[in-house]
Amino acid sequence: MANIFPEWSNTVPRKVIVALIVLIILVSSGIAYYFTPEYTRVGYAPDQPVPFDHHLHVEQVGMDCRYCHTNVEISGRAGVPAASTCMNCHDTIKSDSPLLAPIRESYESGEPVEWVRIHQAPEHVYFNHAAHVNRGVSCVECHGEVNRMEVVRHEKSLSMAFCLECHNEPERYVRPLDKVYDLDWEAVSPTAQVEMGRKLVEEWSVNPPLNCSGCHR
Amino acid sequence: MRYFYAILLFLVVAVLAIAGFRGQLSKKPPVLLFGDMHEQPKFRAQDSSSLFPDRRADRPAVPGTVPFVNAKQETYPFLAPRDRFREDRYLTTGEIGDGSVGETDFGAGFPIRITHELMLQGERRYEIHCAVCHGRTGNGEGITRQYGMIATPSFHDTRLREMSDGEIYSVIVHGRGTMGEYGSKLTVEERWAVTAYVRALQLAGHASPEDVPEALREGMGL
């Protein structure tokens, strides 16, 4: 009796299984790599109505974050400043720069400057700036080195895993209160950070919520 | 089989070429992969809204609105408006008299108790909001002078040393000349704290080694 299946069919099951495994590995690593804020959000750097340069204002001029983001210590929102805040200086300095025209128009007319939001927690997340900066979490932990950015970009993923890293081990991130707005500050070594962090966490009774309702409502 | 792997390789290269890598700069808004509840039909602070002609979701206070504190906010002060209405005219404006005369009349003295904490608070606020122009010592040589802000006076001039506390307070609230208003950035207490700190700077600008308490002199090399 002749063979029903030709000889090459002997290797087909093996080949199909290997091909399926390769396909599954590729697809799932693709999803793991792309379907996360690490890919979708990080690097977002839109054009703004005025190309505000944080590096110039913070490093060269030496302004404090709170000059413009005044509410950060007392409110859930750090706040984007009103045009009048810009005009405190730009009424005199570079007062005819074409780049600042939207600010002058807004100051005259009262119409808002339509800044493009870059960092945005999902709306089912209730993040409070004041609660964090008043307990030694620096701007740099979530926003990256904004003080060195000429164009602001989304630097950290701000995914839930990102939040939980610090909520699990706050001692690795908290710093003395007078260093919160000093974005370049770093503990001398990781061990010194953890040692100091433990003390601060105990002193302030820091107990970051790990239950769902801590952040989701 | 070979074709299958060739197509697979081509697909991988194609995905990498189109989607790129993590962290690449992009001007396009982030893609929402699972949008459920991510964007909700509600407004958050400083959102835009198509409901109102000025496209602001935040509604400006109606002229004449007076912030008040209700019973719940008395119990939980963090719920209260940052700066509530208070009857005391000098405390909130730095002015005295009934305000009927054309000339504004500024009072002297501090309507709140000056403590070490208040001075430290004044120092912090001064360094954030004032030092950029007035300089950390109040000599008017802040960084903005190098960029063309030439009109900033020194606190150590006779005119400013003789200025009343109420007037300094009022200038902080409303601004004067090229100086903008800082009333929107500072609470009543913070404004008086800054006023007190300005007074301390003026004192320090005209002090002699004898004014430093004996115990502190050594640490300052006096």
C-alpha cells in the first residue's frame, strides 16, 4: 500500500509549532513594548503657543518653580500661570518680542493662552501635588529634569507601575523639604538616600496608600 | 516555511520602521489604547470647555464675590478658600481711615504677631517671588537687572526705609510702577510675612556688628 501522506508531511507538525511559538513571542513582545505609556506617552513634546524655555528661566535666570506654579504647595494642581505672571517681567524685558505676542494679547484681552497639556493623569486618578511636594517628593521624580528642558517633553511614563514603585518604597525617593525644588539635588549615594529616606518617612509618618481607593475614586 | 519567516522578518522591520522606539520625541498627542474612564465627561482645573464663549471651564468669580467659610470648612480648614473675607481693613489692605478721601492713607505697624516661623515664611516667599528683581539682600540688584529691568529701587534708600508698613503691604498686593501685583500669589498672612522680611532686610542693611547678639557673633566671624 502506498503512503497516504508524503514524506515531507512528517516534519509539518514540528514546523507549525515552532512557527506558532515564534509568532506568539513576537506578537506578545511587541504588545509589551508598545502598549504601555513608556511608548505612548514618553517623548511627547508638542508645540506650545509660546515656546517657553524652562532651562533659560530656571538655570540661567535662577527662578524658583513656585514663582509661576504658585499653587503647587497648597493645591492638588500645580497650575499653569496666568499671562499676568509672565508680564511681571516681560512688561519690561523683551517687551516687543514677537514670540511673546500671545502673552501680550491674553494680558490685554483676558482671553486665556491655550497651552497644550503634556502630563495628564487619567481622569480616574486623583493626584495631589501638594500632598507630594510637602512630603519630600521633588518635581524631578515625575517630570524629569524640567529645569534643563528647552522644550518640555514627557519624560517619565507616569504609568501605575511607576507610581507604585515609589508608593512601595518611598524611602528611595523622598528628600529634605528644602531640596524639593532643587531638581539637580541628589543624595551622595543610594545607600545614603535610603538611610535618610527611612528617617524622613518615619519622621513624617509617610504611609503612601497602596489600596485602590488611595488614588482611584 | 522560508517564506513565512521572511514575511515575519519583514513585518518586524516594518513595525519598527513605522512605530519606532520608546521615548522618541513626538509632537502628536499620545494614543489612548484603553480609553475607558481615561477621559470622563467632567472638567478639571484649567480645562477648556466649549460651553462658554471664553472656552474656560474655570469660571471667573462674579465681581463683588466674597469668599466665605462655612461650618464644614471651619472644621476642616483645608477645604476653606485660601484667603477668606475679613472685616479688618488694615489687615487686608494696609490702609487706615474710611477711604473717603482721595489720598490713600497707609497705616504703620503689624496687625499680626511676628514670630520666628512667620519670618521664615516671609523669607521663603521673598526668595521665590521678590528676589528675582529686588535681589536677595533687597538692594535692587536682582537677576532681572541684567536683562533690562533697571527701575528696581533698593530697599535701603531713605524713601523706602521711611515707607510705612501698610504701604509696603499695599505695594505687594497691587504692585507699583513696573512691578506687577503679587496679591494673587500670596495670602494675607504671607504678604505681612514678606513685609516683615523686607523690614528685616532693611534693618540688616544698616546694622553694625554691635547689633548682633553676643552669642551669635562668633559664628558670623565678628
